[in-house]
Amino acid sequence: MSPALPSDDMPVELSPPDISVYRHGNVGIDHVHRFTSPEPGPHVLLTAVVHGNELCGAIALDWLMRTGLRPRCGTLTLAFCNVEAYARFDPAAPTRSRFVDEDFNRVWGVDVLDGPRDTSETRRARALRPVVDAADFLLDIHSMQHATDPLMLCGPLDKGRAWARRIGYPAMIVSDAGHAAGKRMRDYGAFGDPASPRNALLVECGQHWERASAEVARETMLRVLRDLGTLAPDDVAPHLPAVDRPPARLIEITEAITVATDDFAFTRDYRGMEVIAHRGTTLGHDGNRPIVTPHDDCVLIMPSKRIQPGQTAVRLGRFVD
């Protein structure tokens, strides 16, 4: 079980929907529902609760199921992923339900999926693997430890960057290669192949339990479905806010800091999206090794409170537009 973190002190403004009503799906896999239009089109996969303490995706998928919006073309699949962890969510200790045995979003390497590792998360990932394999496009819905601007993580490839720019929301796009601790779902298989048209995005909708994260999740989901033609503009328009969104900006990750020792500490309480003006600025120490900014105007992306060897402490990047 995930350890308690300081973010347990954050107010829990969201209520987890009862997803047990979706247990019996229609593809032979629990908590997976598929809807197919008679008109040809792409196969779109929406995933939620990859981490059991992240409620906004479950709220967005539950809303979509209940509204009755269905694909105008192609196929739409909705998957509630780490349902065992999600079932353990406790608003009194909300971080502890992040996973059961290990991070579900670090097990998507073929070596892990085809290997002997036997955990709650690897068993569920293997069950969902055919669902992910079938998708042309994936939107994986997440949230963050800190209350910062939402982010669209598009991966390291040009195809991901282009799709994120086309969606245009959230406005901050982060292009990164993932984590040393293991492969994310959005980087799995053909999603990570520059020669394949299959594509994936991961949206970080804001702080885990803030009310706005559910609104970001729904808007991002609807924008993706409109962009791919799965839903028509008239289907989506009544559910989108009538506001002008700022133009998208791309942050390219230049270095991901992976924790090497049990003695890692930041020099201050970074929350994310800080821009550090000067190269060589000390951000923290990992044992005797100083962690410094590799270039001027360095943007800090998602500094973590889960400081453990092998885990990502922070991603460092630069604005490229």
C-alpha cells in the first residue's frame, strides 16, 4: 500500500463515484465498456484510475456513461483501470490508495508484461493489455500532488506533440520520455513508435482532490473526442465552457532526476512550474550529489513528495515556443 504523504493534508473536494455499477462490461473484462458506431472511424480508448487515488478520471468516465453520449463514428472504449486500489480510497488518508503493490503506470514494458512479476498491478495490466492493443488513440486521465496548472503529457515524439497542440487544452504541453522506474501506458507499444499512426496523451488535470480537476478531465476528454470525430461538435458544445483558452505552449524535458539514495532533499518546497533563471542553481541534494539546473530558464515539472530510490524526483525542462 502507498505510504501517507504530506498531500494527505490537502482538502478532498471530490467524491469518488461508485464504479461498481460498471463492473460487468461488454468485452469480457471487468470495468471495461465498448461502444461501436456503424460509421467507420478510429478506436478511441479513455482510461481512468490508473492510480486509485486520482478521482477526476473516474468522475469524467462516469459522467460520459450516464449522459448517454455515444460515438458518431468508430469505436469508443472506457476502462477503469486499477479498480482494486480505487476501492480502497479513504478521504481520511487519500494518498494510500495510489496502488496496491506497485505503480500501475510503470509496468507497461513488454519485459514486465511478458515476465514473471506477479502483483495486483501486473495482473490487471495483463488483463487490460488487449484493450490497449486494440486502440488507435488513448487519453489517459490523471491528477497531481500539487495544485498547479494542468498539463498535457504528449511523450517524446513529434506525433504526440502535434496531437496535443491540436487539442489545445490544457495549454501547457510537456514532452518527455517517461520514468526510469518503468514504462507508462501512454508509451506502450505502437504509441511509442514514430512510424505508427497510433497515438496517446496523458493529461494531468490538477491537484488530486480539487474540484477543478474533474472539470479539466471532462473538458479534455470532450475535446479529444471532438477532435477525432468520435463525437460531433454539436454533441460537445453544450458541455464546454464558453471561455477563450490561452494558446498552447510546449515544454521539452531536458532531464529527469531519478532518486539514487535514501538521502534526497530539495532545497525548498517546490510545487511545479517554477522557472529557475540561471543554469547551475542548486535544487537539492541526492546524498553528496548536488542537483542543479542544466540550463537557464529551467522549468520544474511535477516535483514529487514520493522521494524513494529509483523514482522520479522532478523533471527539468525548457519552453521551446
